Amino acid sequence: MQWDHEIIIVGGGMVGAALAARLGHAGMSVGLVERGSAPAPLSGDYDLRISSLNARSLAFVKASGTELPEERCCPFRHIDVSNQDGTGHSLFSAEESGMDDFGLFIENRTLQYALWQRLANLPSVTCYTECAPLSTMAATTGRMLELDNGKTLSARLIVGADGARSTLRELSGISISSYDYHQRAMIINVETELPQQDISWQVFTPTGPIAMLPLPGQRASLVWYDSDEATKAREQLSDEALQHAIETTFPKRLGKLTRIVAHASFPIKRQHAKRYIGKRLALIGDAAHVVHPLAGQGLNIGLHDADTLAEIIMQGRDPGDYLNLLRFECQRRAANQAMIAATDSFHHLFTGSRPLRQLGDLSLHLAERVPLAKRMMMQQANGLNPFKNI
């Protein structure tokens, strides 16, 4: 049978577009289905949605030939983690971890736009915009995908990268487990008196962490975790009152703010698909898993999914071969389950009862005093092999 594409990817966000670019760069026939339109050119202030790209994620994006605009990226070389009263503290340095840097912070829309620019120059990739799946059906050697624009596509493998509310996952009958942390994260873009920094820091408090993510120039993205009620009340403050609340609560090292640029909040939940694969079907990114964002690894593990799947696809003859898909699931489920367990542990250690918080403080204290453990932790977090040079 003649298939429309070798692989169809549903979801043109950062993870789906990155997989399409990598496979298209390798010359494979790819169809990318996106509910919205193609990303618009960048303009105006920095977007509220900021992500970190670690070493492995950056390598994967660059392997597709995608170029990221340096002026919209902020590399970081240090990560500072502490508790509110300073009894627990650990500083991670890229140099001490055997790396030039830990990665970079980039706006989600900047990364997505760069990836779509690359897709436009890949002749083996076809983008289908402003359409969504209506149904899907597996055949012996492929899978059909019916779209709501009247078109029906076919491929030897269909990949769901359409987010936490994945339509493809639901159509495929794959259920999820979920957990509500009963917290919200408030994202606040600010301008500061201090110049651009290369350090990201996070302070754990009993109600949730507060964090600073550096952006290019005298800008930063602040993240403030708290209860639903406290966060929603904070969102109603004037810019002047919010600035005062930030400068009162956040560490002095933040420096004085010169402007509140924008802010928004979102609820904190976790979910995990019961399985990542089906017959000629695979799930990646938020369609497969959503983790607590306190470690900033959500996008990275999604890109690691895409990286692993791309390598397996490019090494085999049949993109939808079930044994290859099983290899993908085994590798990625183990890694993602470990990340879910780690972020859950951090959340409960630092926001739980006093004995738990004391145990969390002790873990930071010990991490600071065992250089090899720190090095291995950061290499693991960057998707690298921590045992390579031991």
C-alpha cells in the first residue's frame, strides 16, 4: 500500500515540531498536523512562557539544522538551590560538572518559531495547519488518520505530541493517571536594575518554591508557587503592590525591579499515560506525561522522548515496528518515571511537615559537600551519561 507519509506527527508545538524537523532533516517523509496556524514572527516583549533547554535537548534541536536566535536566548552556568532560612543550600556550577554551561533559557514561542522556520525548508515535511484528528484506525502495515477538514492521511507510524489534553491519546483509548498538587505557579516577567545574569536560583518555602530564571538583558522570569487562593489573590494586585510583594518575599539578590512586564498563573498537576504506544502509534511530550515544573524539566524530557524515538526510527526499516516502539517505551517510561518520582519527592520534602522539610534541608546540605554527587546529578539532569568519565 502507498502511504501518504512514513510518519505523521499530531501536534506542532515544540516537541512535535522538533521531532518533525529531526526526521525531515534525515530525509524521511513527515506529515505534521497542527490545530492552530503556523507560528507568527517574533515581536514585542518577551513571552511569559519560558523553558530551559539542557545539553541533550540543545544537541537534538541543533541536529535538525535548526538555528536559534542568540539575542532571544540566555545561557546559564550556575544553579543555586536553598531553603528560606538558609540552613540548606547547594550551588551547582557547570564548570565543576564538566560542562561549558547547563543550557539556556528561551521563550517557548521563539523555539517553536525557529523550528517551523526549519520545517519550511525541508522538502520531505508537509505541514497541515488549522485541522485536528477526528478518528484513527490501525491497519496491518500502517495507520489512518481522519481530520476535521475532510482529509484522511495515512502513515506507517502516527505520533501524538498534542499536549496534556491529547486528542490522539483519547482517540486511541489510552488512559492516564493524574494528581492535583492544589498549587498554582505564578509567572512574572520583570525588568531589573541588575544586568543579565548566568545563574538561575530557586528557594524552597513551606508554601512552595520561588525561582528566578534569567533572560537576555536586564530581564528575568520569576516563578512563585503558592496555594490556589493565595496566587489568585496576588494576581489581583496592582503592579506597584505586586512589585512590593516580590521585593519583600524574594531574596535580596534579585535586586530592585524597574518594571512588571506581565504575569499569569496556571495550576500544578501531574499526569502519566498508562502506556506510550499502541499499534503503529507512539505518544511523546505532554501527551505522555506532565511533571511538576519545579525542576524545569518538562520540555526537556519531552525532547528526550523525541530524541530517543527519532534514533530508533532512523535505525530501523519500519518506523511503526512494534518491537522498536516497545524499546522506545521501555527506555522513556523508566526515565520519565524517575523524574516524576524526583519532582514529587522534592515537592513533598520541602512543603510537607517540619520533619520532612528538615530532611530536605539535610539533602541540600549533603549535596553541597559531595562534589562527585553534585557532578553526577547535574550531568543526569542534562541528559548526559554521569558514569562516562568515572
